[in-house]
Amino acid sequence: MDLLGLYLFQIVFVALQEALSAGTDCMLAGDSCSSDETCSPRLRTLRQCVAGNGSMKLGPGARSQCANAVSALLSSPLRGCQCRRGMKKEKNCLSIYWSLHQSGIHGLNLVESYPYEAVQKGYDYVRLASITADSDVGMVAVNRCLDAAKACNVDDECQRLRTEYVSACIKASSRSGLCNKPKCHKALRRFFDRVPAEYTHRLLFCPCSDTACSERRRQTVVPGCSYEGEEKPSCLTQMRVCNADYVCRSRLAQFQYDCLPDEQSASGCKQGSHAACLIAYTGLIGCPVTPNYMDNSTSSVSPWCTCALSGNQKEECAQFLDFFTDNICLRNALLTFENAVDLTPTPGQTGQPSHVTSWPDNGTTPALVSMDTEENLMSPLIPTQATLNDRLWGDSTGPSSTQPKSAGPRSFESPMPLLIWGLLLLLLFCYDQ
């Protein structure tokens, strides 16, 4: 083998090591374990351990059996498996992850990280600032939230999924007269999981200098259905509901990690990334602890809950609520996005978080479209919701025949198996040389 062949061999070998060291999909890891005669019974035992009455079914030696199952599975592919936000069968994937990590309820606390893969691409704040500056030319007053809505409407997928969630959230049931909150939440998650941050974050975090703009921003998630209720429940109740749901628990864990405050850090974030914090924040929208702007006079955000009646758990409740209302990392991330000058690294971390406190794809932002008139896109669909629609859809002229086409559905499937095979073939070729 000549020097060039040896050099190529080394490059391919390192790349193959990195590919193989990447997190395993929990669905694949679970299938692999279930088909293995040694791993399968241990996985069944662990699932009984984390079930409500699983320990009783296992008998007197339950704790020992659970500990042995966990110890054995830590050396299996399940140990480092991960899921992707918005992937198909996301709940099934997360259930496999938490089967191992939920063992903390039996005193075997293995919550070392959140289950989601690190986001491989953030967004370019400087580019956003350039686009925003271009939209100012020749304009006396600028409404950033209106501009963000216009930008969304010229992207096929953003416009379609935004229409879907608004329709789901404002449609009242003929029987109760109320909206279908679970359906609304599901549509919101679909929007924020599938539409690139260049669009979603500009809609959700647009800077405002007047009450009308702030109210439009607050209405982005249709809070009358997705957020508010007749009375604020206890935050402790919301936490318990969230922890009982695989998706909510996972997204809360990601938020707790990526928005962990650090007074000593220049960014205010322990992890040093405002972009990662905002991506984690948007992951909570459409969950039981959905956050939103508290009013149209400030930029303060919070879930719809209170700690007023938390009794002797007031400190625990306040810790949860303060993570939203008194969090320097989240506050700086919101302000930095508004100023569009954040130069911190985008979320593409190679490592995974080392600890998370546990409480009981590639889009291109188009140039903004200048419009002289405003129409109500949703009026043909739901004519009885005119007032709310004006707040949400006063920007729209609807999709036009000349609008740019989006790149099609964003795939969440990993190309890792093909990558590994390609590297192996290249490795063999180099070796033969």
C-alpha cells in the first residue's frame, strides 16, 4: 500500500469510527434486543420494573432483578440509543429509551441525558438580520411579526402546516362548543417539528415595540385553545402530567439542559448556545406544559400554571416556574434573537449532555414579500372566527402560482446505514491498493 493509499485508509477508518459511535436509533436498538435470546428477557424484566405495579409481579426479589436487568442492558445498544423529534413512531422510540432511564423511580437513577439527537443545523442569525434590514427599506413602520407571517406563506410546507394547526385549534366541537385541545397540540408539534427554525422562530419570537404587534405574537400558538384555561392549574399538577407523557417528559428534559442558566457565562447559558435553547423551548409547544407570552405588554413567557397552592412543595414548584420566568439563559436567547446578532455556536454539539435535573431541517429563508393589501386566508374555511383570524392571518394573500416551491417533505430518517456501507467499501478499496 503506497503513502496515498495509507492516508486514505486512515481518513476512512476515522470516519467509520465516528459513524459507528453515533447514537443508535432506539427503535432499531429495541428490535435488535427483542430478537436476541439473552437481551429480550432482560428488557421484559426492565419494563415490568418501570410499570406501575411491575415490582409486585416480580415478587420479593424485585429490586435485585431490576438492578441486574439494568446492569446487563447498560452494555447493550440500548444504553446510548436516541430518538429524533417529530420522527415516525416517536412515542414508541421514547418508550424504549425511558424503559432504561426511568429506573430512577426505583432508586436507580440513570437520567444522564435527554433522548433526542443533537440538532445538526441551527440557523444563521446574521443572515436573518440582513433579511430584516432589507425589509426596512422605504418603510415608515415595520411589523416583524407580520413580515414573519408573509415569509411563512411563500413556503409550501410552512404555509400548509400553519394552516393545519390554526384550523385545528380554532375549530369548536359541535357537542361541547370547545376546541379539541389534544388535536390542537398535535398539530402545533407537527408544525414546530417539521418547519425549519428560519420560519418558526421568526413567527414565535418576532420583536415588537407596540401592543398590537405583541398581541399578534402572543396569538401565534392560538392560546385560547393550546394554552389558556378557565383557571390556572397548579404547576405541580402540570409537572406530573408532563412526566407521565413520554413526549412531554423528553422535551422538558431537553429544555432543562439546553436552557440551563449560568450567571458566569457571557451568554447566560451553561451550554453556551442561544439557538439550542430556543429550539428546546419550541419543542414544549403542543405539550401539557406549553409556554407562551404571558401578556401583550412584556416579553415574559411562562406555562399556564401557578404555585399559589403548592403547600410544602412550594420550593419545587417555584424551581420549575422560575426556569421560564426568571431564567437568564432563556431571557438572553429571546433578546438576542430579537436583535438578530447572536454569534454563539448553533446546536450541532458532538457530545451529549452529562446530566439533566429530573422533576416528580434545512430550510432557506426567502426574501420577504411586499404586500399592499391584506386578506384573510382562513375565512373560506371558518367564517365564524373572523376576529381571531384577522390576528393570525391578516398577513396573507394565500399561495400564488408563482411562489417558490419548497424542497418537499423534510425527512427525519437517518442515512447512517448507507454511510457505513459506503465507508466500508471505500475502506476495502484503500486496503487493496
